[in-house]
Amino acid sequence: NPSVNAVSILSLPLPELSKKLRDGSLPLDHVFYSYVGKALQIAIETNCITEYLQESENQLRKLKLTGKQGLLYGVPVSIKDSIDCQGHDSTMGFIKNLNKPAAEDSVVVQVLRRQGAIPFVKTNVPQSLISYDCKNLIFGQTCNPLLYTRTPGGSSGGEGALLGGGGSILGIGTDVGGSLRFPAAFCGVCALKPTGNRLSKRGILSGVVGQKAVAAAVGPLAKDVESLALCMRALLCEDMFSLDSTVPPLPFNEEVYSSTQPLRIGYYETDFFTMPSPAMRRAVRETKQLLEEAGHTLVPFELTNVDYVIFNFCVRGMFADGGNSFVKKFNGELEKGTMGLFFWLAKSPHWLKTLISWIAKPFVPRFSSIIQSMKPNTVSEVWSLHHEIEDFCHQFIAQWKKLNLDVMLCPMLGPALRIGYPGKLSVAVSYTMLYNALDFPAGVVPVTTVTDEDEEELKDYKGYYRDWWDRTLAKAFGGSVGMPVAVQCVALPWQEELCLRFMKEVETL
């Protein structure tokens, strides 16, 4: 339609767009088809979309007829593949899940529809979701819209690519080790991983069903923090609480979000497990300085034992059955490559794992620890693991309270790694996965881009273990001048509004 100015529609931030849709100054179809057109273009460039939701056009017509307005009236929304939409597959990248359409919408999608949003596409994921790349045997590899040789991150990688390329204004993904935060950080947008049970997970598939050690969460991705807040406002409503009574009925707390009180902010530059790239360290330092200049108090936070958390809580917790149920999913669908070694190990007898772990220890100590963590546990061992995680969480909160902190500023892995590298670098999830083990809300905000100086400094990157993994990570980071780098903003459990308020502060500064 020649009268539609798609460029100006696509440039509007979500709060402004939704206001114009609600007051009728922008027609619904103009907005919808502008995004459909842009999404198609980004899909051709990055291969990020798995399916177009044809019924979105009927929903559009209905909205025009009834004129019933929710907070997201007329807003097109993209949905991650693993989130059920009635009549469509949730494949998780497995061929065996094709042609098994979902019987009904997940609760989150139902609430979005009731708020007037229009889910219009589903987006790509890595096979099984347990990866921060974005590739599977059905849909292939998704690329980063800012640089095609880079991964968009994962597992909400299709979301990251579509939003980063401007083909969607609001996306919904999931996160069990950084799966919302990686794509947002790698593609230069914002995301929020709420506390695990703040938003309903009914009708959402997970990579390892039933494990309780590492908390999964569903959350939004958008270009800016205000849009994330609008999405949370829309989702945290009576509809959500009545459709899923296991979700605490906590509506969005406006007072906390809009407060302007100076904050006490903890911060650290490294977790002493994955050495940050020069750009990551600079991102935290510069953000810290700007926050101090704006009148906030910054307090160094001492992180300890991250290696223990990663091996004993995360790896052992996720694969407490020795990786058995995870490996089963891949029957007949195993992609060649780095996962192959992982599967072979998961299927190996315990004595062989112990032997390999012992041989690997001097060369790749972290790999050796991962093999050790992959043994099947008895029920009492799993119980004591859960108890230990609870203890760790209380200790972490005690340290937080002792320093009287409101929020925490942390590094976020970046810049985006080259395609194919995440599979070789599972250890680099340490910065994000910590907050799934703790089940704290955590968001990412892009704050800077890689400079020539960062690239120069990267030549001296050695890592903390100086092993094969550290050398590979240095390679994966290289050649990234101009790529975005984000920081992570963290709050205590159930304090999403405070987390968003802090993110807004960082974004503004």
C-alpha cells in the first residue's frame, strides 16, 4: 500500500507505537504489514523464522471489529519455537516433533492475545534448546543480523536475530542458562529473564524436563527497557493469574519501577572462571563510572567458587541422571560435531568417564570436571544437591544484604562469537547461568561496541586456565570491531521491577 510509511512505523519505539494504535492515529493493518514485510526481509537475510502464523490475519480483522483494547492492542509479537501456539509445531529443532501441532496456546500467548497483541511468527532455536548457538536439522543455521559470520546466540536465537534486525518490536523467549540474555547481548537488544515463576511456563517446552536445580524462565526481548516494562505490565494481569494459579499474583509494581532514589549497586568485572574479553571489562568499568557520576553508590562484590557452581550445581543438576534423558531426545537426529563427543561421554560407563577425566585433568581441567559432573546420581544425592543449592542461595543473599545492595552490575559474555564456536565453548555460560542456579531476575542492556583498542588488547588474552578452551574463546571473540557489548543487571528474587528500573538507568546513562 503506497500510502503506508513503513519506515516511520518501524522506527517508533513500542510505548509510542502502542499509544498510537490505541488512540487510532495509526491503522492496525499498516503496523501489522509493515512488520510482516520487515520480518520477511530479516528472515531472508538471517534465517530466523520457522513459521508464519497465518491466523494472525484473522486476529487482526477481529481486533478491528471489536475495538477491544488491551495494553498491547495491535502490537505484532514474535514467539520462540518452544512456546506453544495452537495449531503450530513446537519442534525444539527435532524432526520427530514435526507435524505435532499444539492443542492450545501456552498461557503467555493466551494472555498476549487477551491484551490485544498479535503473535505473528515463530522463531528458530538450536536443537534441544540446550545451546547458545542457533542451528538444527530442520531449519538450519540462523545468523546474526549485524554480522552474518556471527551467531545470534541462543537458545532464543531466532528472536535475537529478528529483533536485532528490526523485524519484530517485541519477542518472547525462554532462558535456562542465558537463552534470553545471549541473543539480546549478541544482537544488540535488551532482554529480561524474570524469576523462574514470575511468568507462567504452562505450554512451554524445556530442554531437560523435570530438573529443578537450574531454574528456567520465560521473558521478553525488545529494543529498549521501556518496552520490556510495558510487556511485563501487560503479562502480569488477572488473566495470567487465573489461567495459571501456580504463578504468584503479583501485579507490576509501578512505584518501584518509576522511583528515582539513588541505588546501592554491587559490581564485579570477572567471575574468575571465564576471563572477560577486553570489551566486556570496559563495558562494566564505563557503566560503573557513569552510575557513580549520576549519584549512585557502587560497591565491589567478591564472587567466589563460580567453578563449583558451574560443575556441581549447573552441569550436575541439569544432567543428574548422567545426561540419560537428554541424550535420548537425540536418537537418530544427532548432528555431527562437538555434541558428538558429549553424547559419547554421556553414554560411556562410569569407569571410562573417570579414566578420561583423570587423563584430561592436566590439559583441560574444566573439561575433566565436566566429565566428573556427568555421572548418574542416586535420589538421595539429588536431594542433597538441591539442599546445597538452597544453602548457596541463602549465603549469596546474606553477602548481598551485608553490603546493603539494591541491585548488581555484572559482565555479560560478548561480543557475539563466530558461528560454530558456542558448541565448543559450553564453559562460557558461567556469567549467565549463575543467575539461573540462584533464580534471580537478570536483564541485559547493550552499552558499548568493540573498539580497535579492544581488538588489540585481545591479542594478550590468555584466560584463567590457559587451556584449549581459553585459546578457542580468544579466537571466537576476534574480529568484532563495531559489534555490541552488553552488561547484566541483576536484582533479588521477585524484584523484576527493580531490575528493570536499574536497566533503565543504565540505558539512559
